[in-house]
Amino acid sequence: MRHLLITTALALPFPLWAQDTALILGQERYEQLDRVRAADGVLEANDRLEALGFDVLSRANGRVEAVRELAAMFQAQAPDAERLVVALSGHFVTDGTRTWLLTAEAEAPDLFTVDQTAVSVDSLVQVLAAKQGKAVLLLGQADPDDLELGSAALTAGLAPMNVPQGVTVIRTTPAVAANTLSGILTAPEAVIGQRIAVNSDLVVKGYLPADWVLMPGEVLLDTPVGPTGPTEDDLTAEAALWDDATAADTVEGYRLYVARYPQGRFVEDAETQIEAILAEPNRAARLAEEALNLDRAARREIQSNLTLLNYNTRGVDGIFGSGSRGAITNWQQSNGFPQTSYVNREQINLLDAQAARRRAEIEAEEARAQAAAEQQDRTYWAETGGQGDEPGYRAYLARYPEGLFANIATARLSEIEDRRRAQAETADRAAWSIADSDGTVAAYEDYLAAYPNGVFAAQAAERLETLTAPQVGADQIERARAEEAGLRLSGVRAQLLELRLRDLGFDPGRLDGVVDDTTRRAITGYQDERGLTPTGYVDQATAVGLMTGAIEIRIPGR
């Protein structure tokens, strides 16, 4: 039984103390929404409320099933209670008239789904209305800017509230709400009306007389002496359930652990894992792919198979980037798999089978196309090269330079050209034989006209040059020799002659002052170019033209 610690309350019957009821919900951690810091701080008042005789129904970060169960218990106990306290802290939403506290699994609700992941604040207010002057609703509201809603019908925050007579509604922040519940609201036998009214951190609506006393004196239950806290069996069972949850690594497994052990050793870890899984919808698929330990060669094969099936991976490099993930997603959609962008063994096997079938189809298509092309090739050969003439061979090679019969056509054209060259050479030799046997200028000119690039073209040109060159008589050569002797070309004079010939472009050989055959040919070339008689000797006319300005040559008698 309970023992009163405040002696002024000894006159009150004990059952009244046991009937007070409190519902405390602190929603700090949300699985898919922003965290509300200090929202679970309202649960720190549990011990104070119990010491005041309250039956406390509380839950931190509760999901909708657990929260509704507590709310139903609170409603059932309310008629027999003298005092009712409800403290709600977390994300609130409103349609302008009604207000809801979102539970842990909420995800941007709309007007038609909000009841699935929230508890109605208005419904709790109606329960409080039965205890006029002894009913308090404390609301710790998160910053509305921290909540994004997809529905224009709902907004973050609290609706203007029609507070029933005798009910006190206090609005503030989560941190202040926690301090208020652990402080002024649960002060035993304290006069708190005026103190609450002047507190600028609190927005109060409804019942608030200046001399308001809410709480009784403290009570204390006799508790049997014995071990406190969980037993070894309890800890073992909790650890086993946690091992099962981590092995499954699913939202459902972690939620089961939290529901069974709301104050357990691994609650923080469980909630962290739930948030991670929900933040990454395809986490299980990613982990399944990672468990396959695909090496780079295996990834290249997957990319190659996807590319073969016309799913563009943007490269076959063994690296699964955005291109590969997009190709996998498109392939999964086409084959009825969840579009996770990650592959498992079943999908890899199916993809490999589809690619193998496609390769076989491509090979069959290529074989059919090759057979059709070869048939066209054969038909064209029959109409062109098959006729056995040069135009046919050339027409075939123009269409099929690498065709089935290209080697045959090329070889036969070579034979034709070889025969043509042989025939041309025979005719060339016959024409040369006629021209050479005739030995006239006209004969050689006729040969060159017919065969300008013939085998004997150079010889014909040489013969023509000889036949058309001016003829020098022996007496002319003798006269030129005599005139040269009179010049006494030796030593320095002969060297000057050689220098002059060289400067004029005629090679006299070595510049040694010796007039040899090379020097004679240079003299003849000069005479021929200047229209002089090409005797090869420096006669009077040659000396005048050659030596003027170079050397002084005295001609006897002149």
C-alpha cells in the first residue's frame, strides 16, 4: 500500500490517490521525419507523477498501434480518476480545425491518411472534459518549419482549440514542456495558477484560476524487498530477440524488438537502423548484391549482357555507375522485378540466359544474312564475271571487291593485262625493227609518234639527234685546230679557259690547265649552243665569244 509523505494529506482516503491517471507521449525520433529534440523529455516526470499517486501511461517514440492502446487505456481509466494529465510532445499537424500528434512511423500524411499514423488531440480533449478543474493538456510543439507536408489540406502546428469548460491547455516548446511537467505542474499541493499565468514561455487557454492547486501531496508505495531490474532470463531473451532482429535486418524485425522492449538496451540502435532502412528503400537489395561479392569481370559480363539486350550501361568497364544502375532498373521493369537497380543471383542467371539466347539469335540472323549475301554475290557473278570477259570481271569487282569470286576475277584480269602488255611489246619491237632498218629521220619520228614511251624510245631519240646534228668536215676541224694552236692554250691560259667553260655551265673536267677529251666536249657543247661550228677546238670565233671579259687572248696579226 502507499504511504503519504505530506502529512496534511493524511485525512484523505487512499483510493483517491490511486485513481489519478496520466498519459505521457514523447515523440522525439521519427523513422522518416526530422527529429524533435527534447520531445521525449516529458517522460522524465513519470516518477514524480507516480509519487503523486498517478497511474502513468507513457511511451517514447511510440508507433500508432502502441499509442492508440495507451490512449484507450487512458480513456477507460479516466471516469474513475480524480485528476487527468495529458502531455504530448512532437510533430503536430492540423486541418485548421482538428489537430493530431504524429507517431513514429508517420511519413508526410495527407487528410485521408493522417489517422493511420497519428493520435487525435481533439479526442483526448473530450476525455479531459469530464474532470473540470482537474484536467490538464500540455503540448510541446515542434518547430513547424521542420515538417514538410505533401498535402495542402494539412499544415504543421496546432489548430485554434475550443477548450471545454474546466480544462487547462498549455502550449509551449518540447524542452519547456519537459521542464514544466517535471517542475511546476507536478509540485505537490502547490498554488500554481498565478505562476503559470505570468510565465512568458507558456501559452495557456481554458481554466486557470490564480489560486489553482492541481496536485495532492506525495505518496509512496510499499514495495517488496527483492531484486530490481531485469533478470538474467529477461536479458537473455532480449539479446536473443535483438540477434534475430539484426540477422533479419528489416524494419519489421527492429520494430518488433522496440515494441517488446521499449526501454531495452538496444532501442537506440534499433531506431537508428529503422531510420537507415527507411531512408534507403532499396537497402535490402543493395546488401544482397554486395553479399554476392561480384568482381570486376562479373560486373563487366553483366554490363555486356545488358548492352546486348539494348539496355545502355554507358560503357562496359566493370564499374556500376549511374548508367549501369539505370540499365539494371529498366531491365528489372521489363522483366517484372522490383526496380531496385541492384541485382541478385536469380536476376543474374536470368540475364545471362536472355543474353545467351540473344547471341544465338544474332548468330542465326547473321548466318541468314550471310547466306542471302552470298546468293546475291553468286547471281551477280553469273551475270558478269561468269561471262569470261574483261568488262564482266571489272563490273563484278566494282560491286564485290571482297566477294566470293574476287580472287578469280583479279587473276583473270591480270592474265588479260599480261597478254595485252606482251602484244604491245611485240608490236613495239616490230615497229622499232622497221624504223631501225630504215634508219631515216622520218622512220624514227614515226616510231616515236606511235610509241612515245616505247621500249626503244630513248634509242630513237638518240638516233634522231645524231641524224639532225650539223656535220663538221675534216678541213673545218683542221682549220680550227690550227687557229687554236696559234692561241698557245696551256698552263694558266688553259685553266682560265676551263674556268670560263665551267662558269657558263659546261663541265671541262679537272681545272688542271690540260685540254683533254672532257675539255673538248665542253668546247663542242658551247659551240653547238652558240651556233658555231662544233669542232671541239677554240678557233677565232669561239675565242672571241668565250674569252671576252675573262682573259686577254692575242691573235697573231691582229
